Amino acid sequence: MFANPSAEEICARLRTVRTIAVVGLSPKPSRPSHGVAAAMQRFGYRIVPVRPTVASVLGEPAYADLYALPGPVDLVNVFRAPGHVGPIVDACIELGLPALWLQDGVINEEAAQRARAAGLWVVMDRCIYRDYVQLCGG
């Protein structure tokens, strides 16, 4: 059974991350993905939107998928339905990305285990913004 890293490990990782690719980042301010990404941006993280059909979100150019990213990212934050996580994990593994964060309600045990087995640091079913504020004193 999948278990998330400890609170200390989560905070330590969030203190080293600088660039976050947000898969499913909505351009609509009313959507949770937008609010969370905007808050993380205000905390000093560089947000890289991953969403086809939009040119930019939060002042950053958007990319159709992880394969289209112009450079490395420290963490992939996922705001997609659990059924879409498998191909995202495949891309993370193929691209050698170091960390994956599946937001609240994004639960795919098989994909999370596969990512971890491939060497990725993985969090599932937690909010990166809430954890940053509560665990790291954001």
C-alpha cells in the first residue's frame, strides 16, 4: 500500500524545489489549480503551466504536455482526474523527472507505486499549498 513521505520529508523537499510543472493548470481564477499555483508562485516558485489549448497561465507560457517542456523541472504537480495519471507517470519516468505530487482527490495507487519504483519522490492525495503553509510555515 502506498504511503506518503513524512511531514518532515515533504517540507524538506518543498524547500529545495524551485520549478513546478502544473499539469491541468486552469486559466480560470475560480479553479483550485489556478488558486494553488498562484499561491505557490507568490511564495517564489516558478510555475510552468502544462495545459494544451492555452497560450499562457499566470504570466507563464503553457505547454501541451510534459514532453514539450523547455527545460527541467523539480516537481510535477497534477490536477487531473486519477484516470489520466498513468500517462503522466510514464512521461515523468521517461523524462527522468525527480518528483510527482498528486493533488487532493487525485488517487491512483498503481501509478504512484510505479512512479516510486522508478525512483521518483511521490506524494498522493495532498494539497501542495496547504502542506507548504502548514508544514513549512509558508
